[in-house]
Amino acid sequence: QVHLAESGGRVVQPGESLRLSCAASGFTFRGHGMHWVRQAPGKGLEWVSFIHYEGRYDYYTDSVKGRFTISRDNSKDMVFLELNSLRPEDTGVYYCAKDRIFLAAYPTYVDVWGRGTLVTVSS
Amino acid sequence: EIVLTQTPLSLSVTPGQPASISCKSTQSLLHSDGETFLYWYLHKAGQPPQLLIYDASSRFSGVSERFSGSGSGTDFTLKISRVETEDIGIYYCMQTMQVPYTFGQGTKLAIK
């Protein structure tokens, strides 16, 4: 059974940094791209970032480019999101999510989500 | 950026009655390889979102046959043939045709 478990969310002040982790199990992690999606309080879903299954390339939404960095460790079945220069508008639940197709050359779509980890940016 | 516009933003349905949600895209979601990069998710309170429909019209594994997706190009529809109480939540369409990938605003389904 596919399982994704996020961790690392906490309360931080504007300008600070944070590293989110996502532990994967139940599937061949090294063969699937991975996404991060977030949801601000009372708002809808917002796609944040994607990383290729071998880490060859990554994508970001414009509002986080240059501040967030996605990475992965296929030896540990984990994906990470480094959040720097945090702003109040980065507050929300961050979901780790699995890309559907095995060994896909490009991103396809999200089929499984974790339960999320809450990041709060406030002074 | 591709913008997805969902209508309605909320609907209240009597159990057993049908429901329909529209998702309109500012650009075609039909890829040159013939696939359509439009997906539907249901986000229930306190749970992670769940995939309902992929490639605009294919039902994901384990999803009830009451759910169906249709459409092409820029206009898409999610239909629930007979709403049940377990269907309450927020429905989102999403595109992965072009980065940044985007979601519709969400449609909240309530039971009358």
C-alpha cells in the first residue's frame, strides 16, 4: 500500500528557513517523480514543485522560485522541500504527492497524496 | 499560466440526485500525443485529496462508477450520477499540461 508521510512543519518567523521531509513506502520510489502541493488556510490547492524520478530536473511555481528547493534521496525513499526566505503567504499545509507513471520522462499527474504537514509563518 | 475556472463554486444536492461541475481552461489541455492533461480530485475534510478522474475521462482505480468525466480541449465536466452523503467535500480540477500546474478554485458539494 502506497504511503507518504510528511514531517518538518512548524511555526517560523518571516525570513526564516525550514526543511520539509516526506518518507515514501509501498512503491518503487526511485521510479516515480514527486510533487509538493500546498493549501493556505481557507484557500484552494496550489501546486508548488516537482522533481524527476532521478532528480534530473525540477519545476516550481513562480511565487517560490529562488526561495524553495526540491530534492530527493532515492537510497532512503525520501523527498524534501527546502523553504527559504519564508513569507506569511507561505503559510499552509504542505502535501507530498506521487506522480502516477513509472519511469515517466515528464510529469504526468498526482495519484497519491500524503496527509500533509503544517507550516505557519508568523511574527 | 493556464487558468482553470470551475462552476459552480458550491452546490447542494439531495441524496440520489445527480450533480455536475464544469471546469474551463484558458488553453487547450490536449497534448500532441493525444492525451488530455486534465484531472479531478475530491478533498474531504481531514483527509488528503483523492484522485477521481485522470486524462479527463478515465476513472481511477477504486473510484465509484457514479463518477464520470468528460470533455476535451478547454471544456470539461465531472458528473456524479447519484450523489451520496460520502461524496461531500471540495472537488478540484487540475492541469499538468504546462508548468506551473494549476488547480481550479474548487467546488464545495453539500448535501441537502
